[in-house]
Amino acid sequence: MSSGKKIGVSLNSPVIITFTLLCFAVLVLDFVTVGWASAQFFSVYRSSLADPFTYLRMFTHVLGHSGWNHLFGNITMILVIGPLLEEKYGSAKILFVILATALVTGLANFLFFPGVRLLGASGVLFAFILLSSFTCREEGKIPVTFILVALVYIGQQLYQAFFVKDNVSNLAHLLGGGVGSALGFLMNRGNASDGEGRENKYL
């Protein structure tokens, strides 16, 4: 006998799903335009401050990717971590994390690496990784998970920066992790556990 219950689809994470779909759409558009779209709108590099697209690219570069492997490498983990974070913090705060990470990494690349064209969502991914380590924080204490993740993550990025020659922007990863850490601390500052499973809220 049928129980009468219908199985439906739940839009459980609108910001993460929209971000994912935009990344896929941008990559398809980039293939159709033979790289023109990413160069014009979805990567950040030193350009004239009189060009309005200079400011747009500070944010949209996180939507661009160099190919399917690059995209899948970032999006797979974002789809695993992102919905959990969006459920905890809410869509507005997760959107703010994405925009803040994009601005910080884009601005750093613009100022310090004039000959480099930066694109990709790895900065956002690493912001999410560090932010996730703050999920269960006791008041006045730094989680051991955060310390371990930070040590492994920073060590890996420094090693790759000095000993691995590739096209990966380790600075963007470090800055993304920094944004995730800072925002994780701030967003959990008045919403932490007291150590006995009770949640603290402050007026």
C-alpha cells in the first residue's frame, strides 16, 4: 500500500544553488565566446579606474573558471559545505561572505599583482572551510577544529606558494580563509554555546 506521501524537491540553499548555477552558466558562456566573456567580465586584473567594469570584476571574478576541472574542484566542495553554513547563518550572511571574499581577493590582486588575471571560486571555498570550523564554538574559546584546520590549511598554502610552480593563487586562498575566519568569529560572537549545550544570545 502506498503511504500517500509525495516526494518533492526542496530548495534548501538558494544562495549556494544560485551561485553554482551562475558559475556553470559563466563557464558555458566563456566557451561560446572563446574566452572573451571571462576576460571582460569574470576575471579581475589591473585596469583603468575609469572603466566601470573594473569595479564589477572585483566581485564577478569568483564566478569565472578556467575549465571544467577547475569548476568541479571548487563547486563540489562548496556544494558540500555551503548548504550547511547557509542553514546555520542564513542566506543573507552567506551572500555577504561570498561578496566580502570576492572584494578582498579581487582588490588584493588588483593592487599587488598588476600582470595577473585572477578568476575562480577557490577563495570562497576556503572562506567556507574556515567559517565551518566555527560552527560549534563555546563562549570565549577558540575551537580546536579551527586551530587544526588553520594550521593544515596555512601550511599547505605556504608550501605550495614556495615549492609548487602552478597557476594557483595561494594568496587568494589565504585571504579567503582570513575572511572566513574573521566573519566566523564575528557572526558567532554573540551566539555561542556556554559549554553545557545551551546557546547564548545577547540583546
